[in-house]
Amino acid sequence: MNKNLEKEYVLSSRKRRIAAFIIDHFIMTFLITGIVFLSFGTDFMDKNTFRSLITKMLPTILVGFLIYFAKDSLKGISPGKWVMEIMVRNENNPNEIPSFEKLFVRNLFLIIWPVEFIILASSRNKKRLGDKTVKAIVIKNPNKSTKLPRVLALVAIGIAFFTFTFLFAGSAMKSSDAYKVALSKIEQNQEIATEIGGIKDYGMMPTGSVNISNGYGEAQLEIKVIGNKKDINVGVYLIKEPNREWKLIELKK
């Protein structure tokens, strides 16, 4: 690399590169997972077989991997690199952004990320295999932006991830046949109705789990029942056999 260019551009530290990788991995995983679950629909617990879920999942995962490997295609800066203020450039001319093909090939090596981390940690030039293959370097971005927008963007992504996960999981559980049967059994229970002065509503999100495999199912739910006098949490345990409806095994307050 030209010595004059070395003075103008500073190679990124290994810590910044690893932090950028972790941020990118989190963002891309969130994106891929979100698209996969949206393709399933909230009724996936009851309406889809394992084969149909895999059929829906594979194309989405394939597209997700393509997006993942192309994450540096916008000016050599991925979301994680933007947050960490670093960017990918050509080794022989840091003013030049590598081609899309080179950036894509460079990221393909992340499939063997443990090897890449070891090589990056031991390389004198702070390069991993992907960098060496396409003759790229990762340097600090000389056009620094203020920290606040980057920090806010990172916090917003984290909030969006947990909010989406919470809402989707709750919606999927409330759409399940097990939850609907549980509500029916709660409404038929006179002891609960008397204690709370009649059922007015239910909590926004049930907790617990619903598992179905080869037609057999098991559901353990805790549902907040809102009454006219007071609210209580009701635990419901149900099982399911192939081609049968959910069966209540236990209901407790």
C-alpha cells in the first residue's frame, strides 16, 4: 500500500471491526427472523406442518443470506460499520470502494467466522481471509458523524427487535387453537366467574408455550383474567392427540 495513503487513512482497530460484526449479525438476524415469522403468519402453530414451514423458510433464509453477504454494498459501509465509523476500501487505493462482487465475495468468508476471527487477531495488517482475497482494507471513516444519531439508531433497533418478538409471540399464541380452548374452559368455570365477579376481559399477552409435533400437542398457558371485582392469573394445561381437539388436563388459579 502506498505510504502516503497510509498517513491519510488509518486502519480500523480489531475491536471496532469485531463490534461492527456483532452489530451487523444482530441486525441481519433480526431482519431474517422477522421476515421468516411474517411469512409463517400468526396461525403457524396450528395451520402448518413441519414440511410446509420448511418450504416457506428456505426461500426467505436464502434471500436473507444474500442480503447478509451484500451488507457492505452501500459505499463499503454496513450498518455495524456505520455505527463504529469504519468502512471497506481498496487496498491499493483507499479512495476507491471495492466493487459489489468483491464486497460480496469478501463477506462469503464469514461462513467460517471463527477462522476469520483468529486470522484477524493474528494478522499484522489487521486482515482476515476475505480482505486478503479481494485485496481490501477496513479503515476509519474520515467523515465522522455525531455519536447521538448512531447511538439512537442502535437503541431503536434493539427496541424494535424485542417489541416485535414480544408482540409476534403473543399474537401467535393468542391465534392458536390451544389458547381458544383455554378461554372456553375458563369461561365455563363458575368458580372463577364467581370469584372475580364475572369475566370482563383478558390480559394483552398470555405467557407459556404451545408445542405440536406429529399431531401431538402440549400447551402450558398462564392467562390473566380481568374481572369486574378483581383480576386473577389462571394456569391452563392442555394436551392434543393427532386429529383430535385440545383436551383440558388442569386448570388452576
